[in-house]
Amino acid sequence: MRHRGILLGLVGAILIYSAFKREFRVVAVSTALVSKFAFLFLTLISGGDYSPEIQRVALVDVGATLGLVVALVLHLSAKRGL
């Protein structure tokens, strides 16, 4: 799971940067969503053969994914003046 920690750190840094640089928000949130969806997909296709810790991480990722989708929709709505 160390590689996941490095990935999360990099994605987190991009998200923090995009908080200050509006033009990077769509790319940053999209990158985070791809990362979350990939982990969730791999967890689902494993057929339930994973530890309780992985299950907890997957549940947190579901919540994070929902939050990222809301953030992206709000950003795009504000950008279009809706």
C-alpha cells in the first residue's frame, strides 16, 4: 500500500495546487476521480477477496468520489454562470 500512499500524496498536492489555480481544477479533480475509480474497480473485480482494511479504504473512496463529483459539478456550474 506504500505505492498508494505516494499516489495519494501526488494527487493531493495537485488538488491543493488547484485550490489556488482555478484553471487546474478540472484536471486535478479528474485525476483524483480516475485514481478513485481505478481502485474501486480493482476492489470490485477481486471477488471479495480482500482484507477488512481494504474494504474500509474502498468505503472511504466511495465517499471521496461522491465529494469529488459534487466539487466538479459545482466548479463547472460556477464557470458557466448557472
